[in-house]
Amino acid sequence: MLEKILLADSGTGNSEEMLKALMDLPSIQKASVTVLHVVPSQVSAEIMTSKWEEGGKVLGTAIQSLQLDSTKVSAILRQGEPKDVVCQVAEEIDADLIIMGSRGLKRLQSILSNSVSQYVFQLSSRPMLLVKDDIYVKKINRIMVAIDGSDAAKQCLQLALFLLRDIKGGQLILAHVDKSASGSSGTTTPTEKDSILAGAIAEAKKYGIQPRAISTTGKPGEAICQIAEENDVDLLMLGSPDRRPSIAKSFVDLDRLLGSSLSDYVRVNANCPVLLARTVG
């Protein structure tokens, strides 16, 4: 399911460590990796030459640090607006996953600071793995999937099962938060009475995986982040629908950015890397 991975490397943050952790998984080790570094346009040829040299060093250091099979890794150094170039290259190589660092800015801050990860998240329809600069990347063993019955969540579960296969001692945590339940926030309900979880549990068992299932009530974003923290999750996976604006891809949909978004809340507040699975690619 993940054969082509795009690492958007800015030279800072934890994106390289995240790729290392991911490539340790048996199911991922045959994937090809493209490491991308973007040099922003400059006002003079002298500065541009300097930036190109710096960009080449960033790529060289990244390739050396990742220690990947040379036949399965390629490097791209390109000039332009970083957020646009990441989207363009992802399309060019038909990436199955984009890995990016993130400062964990909230929606309005992301807009005002011209956040690259927020822009790509908003416009790309491809799965994204976002890792904040202030978290510790761990070896992937415990994967949590937020389940809500949507097609995006089902796709997310399939991807989690793909990642977990052949991981000795790997754990799958399934969490469903019912925001419409009449019980008080944080009320845990028996999983056998949760029809949405039941289908996910049955699907996991087909692959020989006995998941831990958690059914609760409350605000989904807050509850998902809390469950991930309480269970010391290494990777949190969330189904996120294709969020590209319907009017035009070249404009960010401010209404959606400023509106209530579960994906936005989780990517900002989770204390672990967050993989946002999409239903289209």
C-alpha cells in the first residue's frame, strides 16, 4: 500500500527520524523514497547560488543520515515556493505518503505564518504523516486508529493493518468517540455495544490481530488525543477526507481552515506523530 514515499526535508525538525522509524517496519522496507528539499526564490544570483549550495548539503546530509538502500532512494533539489513544490512533486512521483515536519501551529497561526505543512495538508489528497518539532519519535509498535464509520476511517484501518503486519508484539488500538451520546463526556461504553467498533474489530481479526478497543463519549478531538497519550501511542492514525477546495486548488479554503476540523485539532494537539489517511490518491 505504501510503495512511494516523499520526504519533504527542510533540514530541521523530526521528519528524518520519522522516516527512519517507518522504514524499520517490515511492510515498508521495499518502498522507494524521494527526499525533497526546496530552495525559495531569491532576490539575487549570489544569494541563490548560496542557497543552492546549502540545499545540496541538506540533501546530502539527509541521505547519509537515513542510510537507505541507494537503489531505492532519490533526491530532488528544486527552486520555488516550498508549499507549491511539495504538492507538485507528490503528484509527479505519484506518492503514496508525504512525510513532513510541523511546528504544530493552530489554524489561524498557520495561515498568518504561511505554514507549509498546513498548506499541503489542505490541498493535497494524499496521505500525510505529520511530525511536530517538539515531540520524541519512537520505534513504532503501538498504532492507534480513530474509528468513526466513514470511508476515510476504513481506509485508515486498512493502512494500519498493512503497517502492523509482521511487527512482533505490535499492538493495534481502536478508538471510537461518540459525540452524540447522551452520557457525560469521557464516559466509557462497553465495546460490544458499539456497532462501529465491532466492524473494525472483525476486520482486524481477519489479519490475525486482536486489537484493544476503546469506546467513549465527548469531544472527538480532545478524547482522541487523551486516549493516545494514556496508551503511550507511537503513531496515531486518523481518516481525513479529501479537503481540497471545490472552487480551485490554487486557493486555500479559509472557511474550512478556520472552521471546526477534527484533523486540524488532532495534528496540533496530539503528543505523537499523526498520519492522516485519505480516501483518494
